[in-house]
Amino acid sequence: MEFFVEHVVANWPVWFVTLALVVAAVIDGIQLKVPNWLTFPFIISGWAYSMAAYGIEGDGWLTGLGISLLGTLVGLALLMPAYAIGGMGAGDVKLLAGVGAWVHVQSTFYGFCFTAVIGAVLAVAMVVISKTWTKHKTQFFSILNEIMIIKNPETLSKIAADRKSSMMLLPYGIPIALGCIAYFAWAGLLVG
């Protein structure tokens, strides 16, 4: 137990992010939304943490803020294309931006990679369990075709909104949490 406590204390920022991700996943699973009251403080506290971690004296705080802002932008950029075409909610995008604010570019990118794989596996599992493979396969290729032909994010977003009621929805806060936490564990960031 003492070993565990020591590692949690030593790696508290990653554990804080892990806790925030779990809370977001639970809320998203229940409400199909990651709320602003969670995401905005998550992002801002990441900036504050990074400024403090890099030093209050001299220009250290500026370096910390810059690294944190870059991580935030990477988190936004990775999910913004899916959001722009109606493929996910803004809360999911802001959640990954918060991860970027706290753990910066590299961990956010790799967490996203784990998230993409886990999200795909969960989506396929949902379709298989619901026994609606044919319907969702047709929808998938229809959406892919629309993306290739239409290319206008506004139009694609409107089409996605119109189709939303007929689709099985995956609360993407869950794959984000599972993917980032899996990456943290794999990279030894939780106990390293």
C-alpha cells in the first residue's frame, strides 16, 4: 500500500487527469455529454499547473504555459475534424484539450492513438451486440461517401445532426478515458 501511495503522490498530475477522465466518462455515459463545468476548469487548471511546475521565478512560468497551450491545441486539433462534421460533441474535444493542458503534446497524442483504437473496438462491439451489422455497415459507407464527395464541414454537420436519431451513439468520453488511461499505464506514467 505504501508503494502505491508513494507513486500516486509522485505522479499526482497524471492521477488527477485520470480522475477527471473517469468522472467525464461516467457523466458522458449517463448524459451523452461532457459538461463545460468539468472541461473548462480542467483546461485552465492544466495551464496553471504547468506554469507552476516550470517555475514561478524568471521565465519558467512562460515556458510552462507555452508547453501547456501547445498540448491544449494538439488535443483540440486531434478531435476537431470529427467534431466539425458532426461526428462527436464539443465536450469530447474539450476533454482531450484538457488532457493536453495537463500532460502536454506527446502524452496527448499517444493517448489519442490508444483512444482511436479503443473507440473503434467499442463501436464494433456495440454493433455486433445489437445485431445491427448490416444497418451500421450501410451507414458507415454512406457517411464515408458523404465525407469524400461533400467535403463541406457545415453541410456534413447538418447531415449528421439529421441522422443522429437513427444512429447508435457512442459516448466518446468513455474511449477517451480508457485510451488515455491505458496509455498512461502502458507508458509507466501512473507508477513510474
